[in-house]
Amino acid sequence: MKDIFKKYKKQKKISNVWVVVTSLVLAIGINFLLIDDSNIGNTMKANILEVKSQSEQSDIYGLKNSNTIDFYSNQDMNNVKNIAVSMTYNPNNVWILLQEDNNWEILRLSDEKWIQSILINYTQEKNILSWDAIFSVETSKLNEKSEQLNLFNANFTDTSGQNYLLSTSGITF
């Protein structure tokens, strides 16, 4: 009978040691991945934040592709006659060129320092679906430092003359 109790007490001590060792390994792992400033922890945190932010896109948003920034729609726009957009950027470091297309004409409403307002007139009414490219901007920087290109005051007019305001965002490149 005594042998059974000795085995039980010995087994209990061994399982307690395993619980302590497992807890220690988990604590060090969490510290290394999430709390420490390691690349793995920062990448994991950035990916979690990025997933949250991508689901909250504005009506017009930009994505960088090499030297160009392509602007996309995040909603369906039907019977579009024209789109008006204002952009702000740092003209001391950034040079931008609007890429034109045969399906539209770009009118520069104003080209002041730091702000450029454009109007895109479509030759025929156009239906723009979600995630369709609206227009592109070719960029060039004098100095390699981060810059912002922000859209604001965006709206589109349909063929009946109704004006619709669009939410906008900016892009760092």
C-alpha cells in the first residue's frame, strides 16, 4: 500500500514541475513575440493593425505602385459624368503628373502651391464599380523622405446633374 502512495506523490511532483516549466516557456515566448521590440513582434502587430485598417477604406483611396499612385473607388458610382478632386502635396520635394486616358479629359481647376484641383470629364457616362481604378498620378521625389499625397473635397456628378460627396484619404509614399 505504501508503494502506491509514494508513486502518487512522486507523480504529483513531476506534474507540478511540468506546469511550472510550461508556464515559464509561455511567458518567455509572449515576451519575445509581443512585448520585446523584435522584428517578429513588430511584424505581427503591424499585420494585425493592417487587417483592421484595410476594412475601413474611404470612397476614394490610393495605392502606390512603383512610381505611380493609382486611385480606386470603394463604392459603385453609376452614370458618372465627371469627378472633381483636390490633392495636397509638398511641391518642394514632390513632382506629380496626371496620367491621361482617351476616355476622359482632365481639367486643372487650380494649381496653387501645395494644392491642385482637377476635374475629370468623361466623354461618355461611365459606371465605376467598387475597386475600379479611377485615375493615376505619376510621382517623382527630389529627396528620398516620406511624403504625403492627400485627397480632399472629392465629389462626382451623374448625368442627371446630381452631385455626390465622396470620403477621401491620403497615402504616404
